[in-house]
Amino acid sequence: MSSIEEISKAAITADLARNLTPLIISLGVDALMMGVIGNQFLRYLLITEHESVHIKLVIYFATAAAVATTCFTWAMEVNMFAYNYGQYAQFTSQHWSAWYGLLCSLTKIPVQAFYGERAWRINNRSVIISATLLFTLSLSAIGSIGYTALDHRLDFSADISYAGTVFFYLWPTACIVSDLINTGGILWGLYKSRTGWIVTDKLIYKLMRIAVEAQIPPTIFASIVLMAWSREMASISTLFMIMLPKVYLTGALSVLNSRDTIRQNNSTYYSNSDFNSGQKSSRRQADTGVTVSTDTYVESHFSYEAPKMGLNRILAKDHRHDSVDDLEAGMSLSAIPVQMSKEELIDDDKGRVHI
């Protein structure tokens, strides 16, 4: 036992800043991110009235796992710097750090499954996406569980077996592949949902940007965990393992909360200029093949004024769930934001419309 303590002391004191600073930083960063998640989660609770039951269960479970990870981190830090202060062997053992493989997956995999369902639905329930995601998520779960099971009793990080190393690399590698499939699938499905109408295309591009902003950060963190894991960089890798599940959960809650923000902001769907002009994007405008001609006879008291969307809430209420819900269900957006009959546009006795 004394030999392990001496070896650990020599390894830790060789570079105290690199070996101990990440552990101290992780305590503050983890608490900060947990506060952000708490704020996001409380807001999410206010908008869950029409949320699917399985989405609620995923978010509740992932949030509970994130809270458990924070409690575990505090317990580890108190054990290292309070109860066992002055002992160096604890910094090189796997008694605590190996459990982050399992704790991370308890939050990460439900969130990735949430993204996977979105990618699956928006691509018309693609069998390829569902099969590949099921395979990669299973590999990630096997890797994290195997790593924790084999290594959590080791007294020294250098004693990690070949099997333990394989399980560790399998965990973040499969995680990264799953992220790429989810992000690519969602972006491609949204891109294919374009209608050519400026209003709906703006919404699609906004949702694409939200998808990238929510899913790229955890992919980067998982890549750092994969590249930084070694005997010399163990503390840095542990820092990112602590942060990784919360980055995933923060992104998922941001997606859900931003969806409600988009619904409330009616100008995202309709603006007076787009509503009045009925503009289409120039790329698709030339392909319509629709000709409209009007013969107008003066002496008509007909007048039409487009409703101001900021004041009249009726149209917004009727289309409240149209765009965002249809996209999440894998359906195409309506080509025309508001439908009006010909009788509402012209007087039957005074004008004719030929299409």
C-alpha cells in the first residue's frame, strides 16, 4: 500500500496544477451548470401541458440522473480534500472516477434517444436511422457499463486492463457517432421540409440553427474525453466527463424551451410584409407554373385589409401548433401560411380570377 502511495505522490507532485486544478474547477463548473439546468427545467415544467408523455419521462429521468451526478461529484471532492486530505493514492485510483462512465450514460443516452426520435420522425420514420442509432447507443451503453464494472475497484490507474481500455474508448466513440447521425439526420430532414415560402423557410432555418447549437457542444466535449484520456491527462479527462452529461441535458432543454418561444413569437411565422405579398423564394418562384390574371371593373366598394398579426390573435391561435409540431412529427409545413377563399379576395360580380 505504501508503494502505491509513494508512486502516486511522485506522479501528482510532479505537476500539481495539471493534476489537481481540473478537480477543483469541476466542482464549481458542475454546480454552475446544474443551476442552469434547474432554471431550464423549471421553465420546461410550465410548458409541458401538451408534451408527449415519453418526452416528459426522458427529461425527468435525465434531470434526476444529472442531480445524482452532481451529488456524487460533491461527495468525491469532500472525500478527497476533507476526509482523506494528504493522501495521494486517491488521486490515481479509480474508486470514484470510474463511476462517471455509468453516471454519464444515465443522462446522455436518454437525451440522445430524444434527438434520435426527432431525426427518425422528420425523415419519415427512416429504418436506417433507427437501426444505426439503436446500434451505436447500445455500444455506448455497453462501453460505459463495462468500463465502470471492470475499473471501479482498481487502486491505480495504470492497472487498467486491456478490456477496460477497450470499453472506455467504445463509450465516447459510439457517443460521437450517435451525435453525428442525430445532427445530420435532423438537419437533412429539416432541409427537405422547405416549401419555398419565405415565412416557412425562415422557420426551418431557425430550427436548423437551434439543432446545431444544441448538439455540436456535447459532440466536442465527447471528443475531448476520448482524446484526453490517459494516465498523464486523467484529471482533465475527468473534468470533461463530469461536464459531459450536463452539456447534453442543457442542449435538450434549450431545444424544448426554444420551441415554445418560437410558438409565442408569432412574427416568426407571419410578418405583415410576407403576409401581404405572399412572397416565395426566388429559387422556387420560377418553377410554380401558376398564372394569375384579373379583369377589374371600376365602381366597386370592395376593400381588403390584411389583418395585423400583432393585434388579431385568431389566426395565430388557429396555427399555433402547425409549423413546429408538424416538423417534429415528420410532416411537411403548409405551403401557404394563411388560406383565403377567392370570395374573400374579390367580388363575384366585379372581378374574375383565372388560374
